[in-house]
Amino acid sequence: MNTYHNLIINHFTRAILVFFLILTFSSCSKGFPETPMVNSLRLNLKKGDTLRVAVYRGVASCEECAETVKSAIEKLGVKYKLDFVGPEELVDITEKNLSKYDIYVQPGGGQDINGAFRSLGQNRVQAIQNYVSNGGNYLGLCMGAYLADANNLGLIKDELDSEVGRPGFPVKNIDDTSVRLTWEGRNEYVFFQDGPFLLSAEGDQMFYKIASYANGDLAAARYSYGKGLVVLTGPHPEANNTWFEKAEIPLDKRPSQDLFKDLIQSFYR
């Protein structure tokens, strides 16, 4: 009787151990993917997933713009790996290097769009185009949106122009300010530095409107390019309190939520 009883206990104990080993292995295998997530999640980023981001830093962006993007990524609440890329960085912009990342970010910059584009050089331009065409994600913020247009990187079919001076738009100069938008269906204020207005893309099944200016012009949107996605914004949802304070913009003219997170999420809808 004791031998039989012990046999039952041993079988039961072994079954419990096998169950927990399977559970543990399953959890670990989901936790840290070995390869980038390029368009594979379409998702909510899950705990344990690593968001791999390449952020351009160099003469085609403003001095603090790349660091501001890094701060915005840090606030997302997801596991991430971020590298600054560019001609003067440890990681240059090549197709092979970019293939390691889920998102390439082209931050804001100055007023010289042609100069910014020329500074990239043809090899880097081709690398960005191939990266997106093969399934990568491009995020263009203000200058980064201008650089994506048909005159430059060619990631969208249209040429972009400034929202300043458009009918019904309250800003009449290029001074730093805050503008009211409809952002994902809610009213928000966003930092603005002479950003472009966008155009809708008929026939693009991946086109998605993220935000519009108060006059109805498109302020942020998602497009497709080859197998990849392009998310562009005229205003600066990544702007932190330092930007608002330097421009002396009051608290009631700042975003009420993390709008940058919506941009990242729009790649995975």
C-alpha cells in the first residue's frame, strides 16, 4: 500500500514539474525576440518586447532634436534599444545597419530643407528608401516630414509646404508656438515650428489620419511605401517642457497626454 501510494505521489510530482517547465519555457521564448519587430507585431507592444529605434543625429536636424526624441522614447514605458545614427555617429546610415531597427526617426531641424537633404548624401538616401521599401518604419517629425516628400526622399508622392499662411491657420510667422489640433479625435495643443501640412493618399490602403489642424488641414498621418510604413507629423508631439518653457508657452497650451506614443502606436494598428 505504501509503495503504491509513493508511486502515485512521484507521478503527480513529475507532472507538476513538467507543467512548470513548459510554462517557464513558453514565457521566456515570448519575452525577448532575437530579431527586429519590423512590421511583425501590428500590435500593442507587450511587456518584454524590445523596440529597436535608430534616431538620426547630425546637421540635417537641430542640436537638441535627437536627444528630445530619445527622451520621448524613454517615456513610452516599453523595453527599447536606441542608437543615434548618421555620418558622425558610431553607426552610419546603411541598409544593413538600418535593417536591425524597427523604426528610423528623422527628427526636426532648421529651415534649410535642401541643405539637410544634400547633407545625407545619395548613399544614405538610398539606404533609407530601401529600408522602408523592404518593410521598415520611417517616422518624420517636422523637418523629417519635409524630407520624406516627393522632392527629397520620395517616401510619399506629394510635395509638402508650410502650414504657415494657409487659410484659417492662426500662425503667421515661423516663431516657436503652440497650435490647437484634433489629435486622434480629441482636442490638444502641440508645439509648432513652421511644420508642413500633409495630403491624404487616395488608394493607399494603409493611409491613416492621426491629426488635423484647426482649419481642417492634415497635420499627422500614416502612409505606405513598398512593404514599409511612413508616419509624418508637421507639429512636434515629442517636444518636452523645456521646449515650451524656452518659447514661454503657458501650461494651458501644452498637450494633456503623451502624443508621441500615439505616433509609435500608429505603426502597429
